[in-house]
Amino acid sequence: MSRYEDFQENKQHTDLFFPYNTYLCSIPLDFEGVPLHWHNETEFIVIKKGQGIVTVNLEKRRVRAGEIVLVMPGILHSIAQDGEETMEYENILFDAKILFAEEGDACTMEFFQSFLEGTKSYSPWIDGSRPFHGRMRDCIEQMDRLCEFRPKAYQLAVKGYLFQFFFHLFGNDGVEKSKENRKAMERIKLILQKIEKDYREDLTVEEMAKALGFSQSHFMKFFKANMGKSFVQYLNDYRLTRAARFLAMTSRDVLEIAIDSGFSNISYFNRLFKKKFHMTPMEYRKIRVKEL
């Protein structure tokens, strides 16, 4: 089952006193994937074993062991299984403001301000093609060791390695984001927030187009160009993911779950559910309950 259902994650990932945390994950052992979402922390996705699919700002790539994906605050991203392949990876989430000077200084103003505000774009894909890939990996390995054993004042050393990591990143100048790119991402976020809030309702292409000030044909082209599928397909996938969670975590009636997930027609729900999960809702419930 998908790990997250909400597009904007409001979960508190990090410690208030030292906002830096790590999580080890495995796909599909722990969960099938992490759907498109965003949060306010900076994130490193560090591939440990195998391979998978990571999408950042709607750019999809196959990632392999040894590679790092940098996700800046507020950026749309997702993680998925690559066919039958497995992937073990580490999530590192932290508040980049721990690297800010309280009064502001040259480092904060010149580098981190544009990084956090998203006015400059740095490639999220850190692999063997990058000149300092090895050194950036070393920084993460050192931070992992420090966080595992936590010697006295380890936080100072973690900050030091974060500064080194960003030295290698910022040393390769970022590209100024175009206003068009930023506007497109904000529109996608608005659409996703609308789906999250009103997926139970009868959301139509006409309603979504009106909310963005688009014609219906322009909205459909815009959505498919950015999301890779039609609005209706995407909405149904989201509703089905919600339904699957309810089936696994509750004993509620299938009809009730279908209606609460936005499907007024039970036959249509059953047909779409079987197409997506290759089994009926009741079969899915039995398998998932055994796994929990």
C-alpha cells in the first residue's frame, strides 16, 4: 500500500532541537511506493541497494545503488518500484535553516536564501556524472556514522558535513528558475490540494479548469503533459489508493468505502479496483489484513 495519501505532508519529521532525521526504507517490502507529495524539509534520498523510480518536479528517472536524489523544500516528488526490482534506500530529512546564521551572513544570503526560496534550481540527480559525487557520498556516510553512535557534540560535526555537501552543490552554479516553470508547479500543487480536499465530491474537468482560469481543453492538455495521465485517471487512482487503505485498516463495508472514496457506482469501483490491484476489494482486504 502507498505510504502517504496526502500530497502536502504535514507530518513533523524532525526533532525540534536538532531537526535532522534518517529513515531506512525498502520497496516493495515496506510499502509499494510513495505517491506524489511535498513537504517543507530538505530531503536526501540515498539509494543503498537495487534500483527504483524517483520523480522530482515531474521528471522521472531510474535510480540505482550509490546515487543520491536531492529534494528541495516544497518540491513535488514520488518514489515507485521499477517493475519487479527491489530498492533499499535511506531518507534523510532536515530543516536547512539549521545552517543559517541567526543574523544573516554572506553564506545565508548568497547561497541558502535562493536555495530555500526556490528561485535557483540545482539538479536533484547526484550520480557518477557529477564531478564531486564521491565526496558528496562521503559526507552522507560520515553523517550516518555520527547519527548511529551519537558521540558528544555530534550535531556540530553533522552540520559541518552538511556545509561540505552544499559546498560541492553550490560550487556548480544553479540555474535561475523561469517564472513559467514556477507558475506551472504552483498550479499543479493547487490541483493536487483540490483533489486531496474534495476527492469524495463529483470533481469535474470543467470545475478544475475554471479554478485555474483555463479552458477545459487547455486544462486537459496541461494536466496530461505534466502528470503523464488524464485528470480522470489520476483522480481515480487517488480514490482507489484511499479505498485500499480503508479496506486494509478498517472492517467497514465495501460499498460504504467505495462511496466514501468518491465512487457512487459500486460496479464501476469494483472494475477499476481489480484493474489497478489485480484482485477484488475483498481479496485485497484478506491479503492485507494477514500482512499487518
